[in-house]
Amino acid sequence: MAKKQEPVLTQQQLEEQEIQRAFEQGITTLRDLISPSSIEIYADHFRLGTKYGRTLYVYGYPRSLYTGWLSPLINIDEVLDISMYIYPVDTTVVMKNLQKKVTQLEASIAVNSEKGRIRDPELEAAIGDAEELRDQLQLGAEKFFRFGLYVTLWADSMDELNFVQRKIETLFGQQMVFSKVASSQQEQGMNSVMPMCTDQLQIRRNMNTGAISTSFPFTSADLTQEKGILYGVNMHNNGLVIFDRFSLENANMVVFAKSGAGKSFTVKLEALRSMMVGSEIIIIDPENEYQKLSDAVGGSYIRLSLNSDVRINPFDLPKVVDSEDANDSLRANLVTLHGLFRLMLGSNSDGTANLTPNEEADLDQALIDTYARAGITSDPLTHQSTPPTIMNLYDTLAHMGGSGPTLAQRLRKYTTGTFAGIFSQQSNVDINNQMVVFNIRDLEDELRPVAMYIVLSHIWNVVRADQRQRLLIVDEAWQLMQFEDSANFLFSLAKRARKYYLGLTTITQDVEDFMSTKMGRAIVANSSMQLLLKQSSAAVDVLSDVFKLTEEEKKRLSNFPVGQGLFFAGQNHVHIQIIASETEESLITTNPTAKR
């Protein structure tokens, strides 16, 4: 039987079969599964599938760059690809070129001088920079590099692409950094930004080590945790700043702002939101700003004045359970009382106590004897007895030798004189509420620091006796910082608060006075969170030194609108916008023109 003859295929049919086999094989490869359907290259942009892209390159930089200048670009809320190329240059070659450059610049200055032209500051600055760089290179303190920076923008339409480009160019322009579209080189630009390490644009700028280091790219301004409360909106990337202050090494916070910048608004908003997650709030209110909030949440509002029936006894001892604290509670309260009576008995113009060493010794003995007469000794079992009062101390001083009678006379205004009653009787204050506000607005100016000191001492005793998650807010803290003993006491609270699950919030508008004291700076150092709202020009310089702010941050700090500031948490800080809901704002605003 004859074999069936195979049909003879034409060349065209063979090519079509080859194409068919290549196509069938290609649709099963990973490359074909992930690659876009098409790519179109134009002079000033390209289209990759359904996305539009455009590559820019940076060609001009200012004379000096500050650390983090690239951070606004990295944290912008747009889709970008950023690529950097850094090429090391042989130091010997650089030294030769710098020598030639210095010679040319000096020759230019000499020619200008001979022709009687005025001096050119730009030439002199260039010589200074070149000489400084030569010295650093010679010592090995600096190296030289060629630096290329390319950015590819992505968008869903041409209008959006143009908008993003203007946004990026504005960001660069604010820092005197200049960029251009890679015209007729969009394919090379796209390839240069792709993660293939192929610099096809080859547009580079000379930079030394210091300048290169300022472009460190890993500067995300994200400050969000899985738990915590909402503090505001991150202005770097429009993200949310959600943070749990008790997750830091301590839960203390300082708030600095000029009057009207929104500091009390911010703190009240934090207090309201902290209550929602179970925190107890205790506030010292010197200006009657927290009553509306306290009434709204069913808090206790305690008004301290000479006419009120509220009484706080500074001789109260904490009812502590911890054996170590119990043994030390009387001694600790004696130290606190020493500071209190130095404050009560007057102070020198520099804030130091106006007591002689003999008066100090007599006061110490009188305090010990006063407790002993009430049956309270160093034995913790005696600490449940009814504590003495200032009246008892007055009697002890009046009947003892030495300077006792003199001290008793100086103390009389707090026992039977003008300030009698409020701090000379047994306590009748109950702070068993989720929010407690101590209002001291109606107290005389002379009595305010004393009242703040006694209230803080009373709160501290409660905190030590019953440990719960609490926030203690001290508004207008500068009033305490005026006196050495009250400043020391506030610092002691800041230092020991963490052990008792307490977060101390210190608020002040007199930044210069607060930061000019050793204790003020120590309180800031012992606060893991800081909020800097709008400041006066004088305060900006002080805070810049303490917080190591960049020039850009210094500039912003004096021009922030109400409710914006720098929020520091641990090692990170962001530009924040404080935002409240309508309901929250109606409860916490103190703006008389605001809607009620």
C-alpha cells in the first residue's frame, strides 16, 4: 500500500506556525502574565498599560542642603518612583581640579581688582567653599561623589500627571532644588528609575560626603500604632497620627505654645479621647477652661477658693500597699512639706527659699513632733491614724524654743489669718471619678503656686495608693517653675510617674521662663512626647536649640496656623494638624466666636 504523502507547506505557512507556537508558549510565562498590555513612548511622558508616567531629573541644588530635605518628597501622598545613583570619584583627581578652579577664581578676583570693579561676594564664597573642601579632602574627612537623582511620576490621566508634576516642582522649588522633564528621553528615564541599576540618563552633580548624607532616603514620617488615640492628621503624607503614650519609655508630655495657638484645645481633645480607652484624667485648671468639658462627661469639678468649703490637708499620707513605699511614705511627705513651707514662708527674688539653716532645722523637728503627737511615726502601722494639720504645726512651733515662735508668726496667715481654712483643716476632697478638675482661678496670685503644690501633692498621694492608668494635666506650669521647691517637686513627679502608671502633661505659654531653669529642661528631657504649636520669635530660638530643629522647622514654628505644630514621640516627629469633630469642638473650644 502506498504511503500518504504529507502536504508541502509554503514559507508563509511555516512562519505562521512558528508565530502560533511562540504565542502559545508565551501566554504561559510569568513575564507575559505580569507585563502591561502595551507601552507608548512620547517626548514628555509615556503610557504603560493604562497608567501615565513622566520622569524628571534634578539638575540644580542650593549652596547648602539641610538634613531631611528629601523627606517631603518621600512622604508626599502621591505614587512616585525615586532613584539615586552615587558614583565615587578618586580624591586625587578632585584635588587637581579644585586647585585649577581656585586658581581661576583668584585670577578673576585679581582682574576685577585691577580694573577697579567692586568685589564679587559670589566669587569670594566660591573660593572659600573650594578651599574648605580641599582641606577636608586632604585630611580624609570628606570624599567626593557624582550624584544623580531621578523621579518618575505616575497618574491615571494626563491632567492628573501634570498636577502631580507641579506639586513636585513646587516642593523642590521651596528648597531651591531645580528639576526638568527628561524631554525626548522618557524611555531612558523610565529605565533609569526601574530597579535595574542602569543609569541611562547620566545627569549627575558633584557632591561631597556631607551633601550626599542629607539625601538619606529612609525618612518616613509615619507615626501610627495599632492602638492608642487619634492626635491628628500627619501633614507630611495625610496619614493619621494614632499613638499610645503609655507605650513609650514614659508617658509624660510637654506642650509649648503662645496664647491662642490651640494648646488647651489640643490637651482637652486628648483627655476626652483618652477617657474613651479607660484612662482617668486629673486636671489643674488655673483659668476655668475645663468646666464645660468636665460637666459634659460627668466629672468632678473642684473649685478652690478662700470662700469655698473645699479643704485639702497637706499632712495627708498616702494609703499605700507596697511595703517599700509604705516604709518611705512619712519621710517622703516630710520632704514634700519642707518644700511647701519654704514656698509658704516666702522666697528670695531668685526663687530660692528665704529660710536660714537654723530655721530649716527647727522646722524639720517641728514637723516630726507634730506627726508624733498625732500618733504617726516611721512605723507604717501608724499611718492610718488621723493626720495633723497646719494648726497643729503652728502650736508645735509656738511652744518650742529657737526660731519656732518666729516661724509660727510667719505661718499665722495660713492658720488664723487671711489664707486660713482652705489648707489648715482635714481634707474633704474625693477624686474617685474618671475626670477630676481642680480649679484655682479664684485664688489670690500669692496663693496660686502654694495651691498648685498642695493639689499636686494630694494627687500624688492618691496615685501612689491606687495605681491606674491616669493622665495628670498641669496647665500654666510656668507658675510652679518660678520657685525652686515647686519646680523640683514637678520634676520629681515627671521622673517617678511611670512607676505608678501616670502620664504627666505639662502645658505652658512662657517658654523662655520655663526653659531657662534647670528643672524646666529636665522635665522636657523626662517627657517622651512633646507638642510644639505656634511660638513667638524669641521662643523659636530657645526651642530650636533644645529640640535640634532644622532651619525649615524653625521657620514653620513661628508661622503655624492655629491647631498645627510639631509632634514629637520618642525618636520621631511629624508636622501635625489637630482636628476635632463638631461634637468634640463644641465641648472643648474656648473661642468666644465659635458656634455653640
